[in-house]
Amino acid sequence: MTGRPVIVTRPAREAARWVSDLRAAGIDAVALPLIVIEPATDIESLRAAWRQLSDYAALMFVSATAVEHFFQYRGAADSLAGCRFWATGPGTKRALLRAGVPSDSIDAPPPEATRFDSEALWERVHAQVSNGVRVLIVRGGDEAGRPAGRDWLANEIDAAGGHRDTVVAYRRLPPSLDVVQHRLAMDGAEGRAIWLFSSSEAIANLQRAMPGVQWHAASAVATHARIGEAARGAGFGALRVCTPLLDALVASIESLA
């Protein structure tokens, strides 16, 4: 096991899987979810999306969580035939496979990709979009249920002449840290643990949860350059950026340990 524990900041369900995988790889890991996942408030929009699925050439999922929450509303008669399913990374692709989507209906960056994001996905799928082609983006929302997150891929669809709709499948809320979690966060702030960030939103939530804390003594691994920039902006000292694949995560963590 590594000398310093690794604080996994993903939402609780995903964090549990990451902690298990890291421990199996010899990394001492503990979960501290910095994003709380709650159900969407507009359930009728999700049901309507399923009824209208045949209107779309493709569905784009921003995360595994988006897949899991969207597929909760699939009816027994809802068919997946004729639709492409876009995934930004391996976790989202695995979620689609678990949901019953055939592998040959899924488009995602290849496993050897150097990044997993909307830009890498668009490189794979842009030829599918032309004038009038409809795409449904399945994403998270804020506490009020409004769509939240980057609009980069949506803008690319617009620029290609496509038509895109958005449905909010779940909500992302900031956490309320209890005493034990606050103590763990202070360990991370003071360099006694290594942070693992897979979302810039998690960094922002951490700063709001711990106002006035300085992060220059903290070490972090970020799973995307954009998240690394957010960590630098927050003042984190030692930083590594890598893909969210287990081997890359372990190597980056060990380089800080």
C-alpha cells in the first residue's frame, strides 16, 4: 500500500468502485464524495425522451451516472434499434453495455486514447452529424434541475447543422461534510493524503465546503488537463495529470507517494 492514502472524490457509487480497484492495485484509497447525486425532478421529460427515441440518430451520455439514471425510465417496449450511443470514456461505455446496449452501437474514444472528453468523442462521431440530424444529450443538472456542464459538443452539433436536445437525467449537488469527512479533507489539505479529482466541479465544491483553507501543501492527481488547471487555480501544490485508466492512475499516485 502507498504511504499516503488517496482521497477519491467521485460521487459515492462511482467512488466505491474506484476505491475497490485502487486497493486491489495496492493503493490505500478512501472515498470522500465531493458531488452528491440526486434524481432528476422532471421525470416526464425522461419518459418523453424514451417515447421519442426513434426521432434521434444518436444519444450522447456525459457519464456513467447519466446512463444509469436515464435507463431507469426505459419501458418494456422501448427499442434501441437504429440509434447510436455516444460515450465520452470507458466508464460510460461500460455503463451502456451493462444497460443492454450492443457494443457495435456504441461510439467512444478508443482505450488507448490520450484523453477521454467531448473533443475526443467528437473526433469519432462528427461524420454522423449533418443537416437535420437529431442528437439527444443526456446529462446532469444543478440543484434546481437546470442543465449543467460544458456545452462544447452541443455547439459542435449546432455548427455541423444538426439539431440537439437535452434531457437532465440526474442532479449534481455539493456535499455537506461531516466531522470525519472534514478531518479527512484537512489531511488532504495538509499533505497527509493525495487527492484524486475527476471533475473540476469537485474542486469547486471542496473550496466552498472549506472556506479559507490553503491548498499549497496538498498533492493531487487529475484525470484531465482541464481539471488539472482547476486544481492549479485553487492553489494545489504537487499535481499530476493522467487518463482515468487504472494503470495510469496508479503510476501517477505512486509518483507522488
